[in-house]
Amino acid sequence: MWRRVTSLSTVIGSSKSSLLNLRQAGVNFREAFSSDVQTSAEGRISPKGKTPFITFVLGGPGSGKGTQCARIVETFGFTHLSAGDLLRHEISLNRENGAMILNTIKEGKIVPSEVTVKLIKRAIESSVNDKFLIDGFPRCEENRVTYERIIGKEPNIVLFFDCPQEEMVKRVLSRNQGRVDDNIDTIKERLKVFKTLNLPVINYYAEKGKLLKINGTGTEDEIFERVRPVFSAWRYRSKHFGLV
Ligand SMILES: Nc1ncnc2c1ncn2[C@@H]1O[C@H](COP(=O)(O)OP(=O)(O)O)[C@@H](O)[C@H]1O
Ligand SMILES: O=c1ccn([C@@H]2O[C@H](COP(=O)(O)OP(=O)(O)O)[C@@H](O)[C@H]2O)c(=O)[nH]1
Ligand SMILES: [Mg+2]
């Protein structure tokens, strides 16, 4: 089971108290906020020569990943890499994999890991930033293992937006972005894929002490107030201890 992070909602005040609350919530700080992490055989992947600080953002379809990522970008200066957006961009460019990606998304299945990881790697390498939110990835164990093999490091922390299924379905059906997968049939498949393939990845990170489970219900503002302490703690640590 993942570690419960319900106390996040009560974290207010200084960044120091945020750190304490997060520690009580079971976050492994040595692991989560350390810049002393492995790099790939090809060397460091950040253009600044620094190992980037990577946050994976997970949750079911409609759990609010993209919405909260936009808020984190605005407040904490991260670069948002949505795996789904990177894949949709490939479709729009009519690249060789475009048709395969489109069909996979229509069916609510998972695109082959190497395709997605290469897009993520390219986006990280072409950015001048050194802190990233990777949204909607990894979606299965094979995604996770392929990422670690190609990128050469694990994420520093993993956010999981926990949201009831009925709420996720309601949000997706009213998203109105013209997405080919925002229909009831594909949503059913996406929910199945989430439960069977993504939850094991979420549990894996919980076991490693890297998971921050966030209650994904309530207004966008309320949810962001649960997210904020995570990054306030990160900023405090990076300022005072010189870590990324
Ligand atoms: N807290 C919230 N309450 C109600 N609707 C929300 C909330 N957060 C996001 N939404 C809306 O729900 C839909 C799905 O949100 P999104 O961030 O795209 O989720 P995800 O990236 O996890 O699929 C969007 O239309 C978004 O505007
Ligand atoms: O790493 C990823 C991310 C997304 N997708 C595909 O892209 C779709 C949409 O993903 P996105 O993250 O945009 O959906 P969200 O969860 O935000 O609704 C998924 O259902 C998958 O078919 C994938 O195959 N691999
Ligand atoms: Mg999204």
C-alpha cells in the first residue's frame, strides 16, 4: 500500500514545518530530495551539467494532473512535460509513429515505452530548466523500467492524485478539448489500464518512500494547497542545503 499523506492538507505556515509534516507523512527525504543520484551511461542529461530534479505526476484520467502541473509551473518554475501532450504532438506532426500512437490512444492502451521515453528524453535535453514535472508517465512497470534504463535515474519524488472514479469520469466527459479518447468507451478502458497497470507502479514508489499521495477531490485551489507544501519543502531544502 502507498503511504498516506493526508496530513499534507493540514500543512500550513513555514517551510520548516512543511518539512516536518512531510517527514511524518513518511517521505524519505534523503532519497527524495537528494541530487546525489545516478546518471545515465551517456552522462548527465541536463544541459546545465546538473542532474535534473524530476517529479513524476500520476493519477487516473481526469484526476487533475495537468491542472495541478500548470499551478506548480506558475508558482515554482518547473517545466511541465505531459507524456500525453508529447504523444499528441507526434500525431499532429504526422511523424512515422503518428498513426500507431493515434490508434493506441483511441483504444486507451499504452504506447510502446521506447517511443514515449525518447520523447521525454529529447524534451529534457532541449530544455534550459533543471526541474521537471513528468505528467502521466510511467503508466506501467515496463514504462518505468525503460525510463530508468534510458534516462539512467529514478525520479526524485512522485505525486499521486487520488480521486474517486465517478469524479474522474465526470471531469473527463466535460473536458471539451476534442480529444479522441474522452468518450465513455475509451474512458472505461483507460480506467482499467490505470487500475491494472498504473497502480502497481504507484505502489512501487510508495514502497521506496518516494510517493506523495494527494487527495484529488475539492476545488483546484484546495488541491493546490495540498500540493504547495511539497514544493515549498523542496525549495527550502534546495536553498539551505544547496541540493537541486
Ligand atoms: N478540482 C477540480 N474540480 C473540477 N474540475 C477539475 C478539477 N481539476 C481539474 N478539473 C477539470 O477536469 C478535467 C480534467 O483535468 P486534467 O487536469 O486535464 O486531468 P488529467 O490530466 O489528470 O487527466 C479538466 O477539464 C479540468 O479543467
Ligand atoms: O506515457 C504515456 C502517456 C500517455 N499515453 C497515452 O495517451 C493517452 C492520454 O494520456 P494523458 O496523460 O494525456 O491523459 P490524462 O490521464 O491526462 O487524461 C493515454 O490514455 C495513453 O493512451 C501513453 O501511452 N503513454
Ligand atoms: Mg492530462
